Amino acid sequence: AAGLATWVGWLQTGRFNVAQVAALFYSSDEFYLGLGGGTAQSWVTTLYHDLLGREPDAAGLAQWAIWADDPSRGRAWVATQFYGSLESRLVRVRDLYQALLGRDPDPTGWPFWADAIQRIDDVELAVVLASSDEYYLRAQG
């Protein structure tokens, strides 16, 4: 409970944004050794699954695993690149639309919001969607 309160407090005060917290969690030893499988290749594969919703391509997996083990880059850098990638942002926008509005984003809104969550983050997009007339009408029915 204390750890949760600390992280929530840091998000609320702006010490970290959602992207930074995600990168810190994904690059932590606890995640790496647990859900990440404990090797650079298994960890990168987990990032592909969790953040991109797909299997890694062989060349991408090999390169990201090298960077994860490289002290000049490392896991935090790799996790930040994955989370902040356009592909990840598109997946996260789609997931928020599906969760809150029950549909995929429209072709215009999808890239717009994928760009916007670099500045406003995922939580603010969720607030925007949950404040919409569409969400209100869906909640009524």
C-alpha cells in the first residue's frame, strides 16, 4: 500500500509522468527477472507482447536485446523507446477507445490522439473520452 501511495503521489505531483513510470516498472529488476523471464531476449519479447500486442520480428528482437544489455543504453532506455513508440501509442489509444467507447478509434482521431498522448499522457486521454457525449450515451444504454 505504501509503494502504491508513493507512485500515485509522484504522478499527481508531476515528479514522473505515466510514460516515465511505465518505463521504470518495465525496466525494474523485479519485472525483468519475473514476468520478463530474466534474459534480454525474453524481456524484449515481453515488451513486444505487452506494449505492441504482437510477436517480435527476429531482427528487432536481436537488436533490442543487444541494446538492453548495453550499459550505454540499458533496459530503462529500451523500455522508454518501446513505450513512447508510435506503434505503442496507437495500441494504447485503440485500447482506451475500446475500453471506454466500445469501438476502435476513427481514422482521423487515431493518429491525432496517438500524437497527443506524447504531451498529455494516457490518463488525460481517458478523461477526455470519459467526458464525451459518446461515453455518456453509451453508459446510459
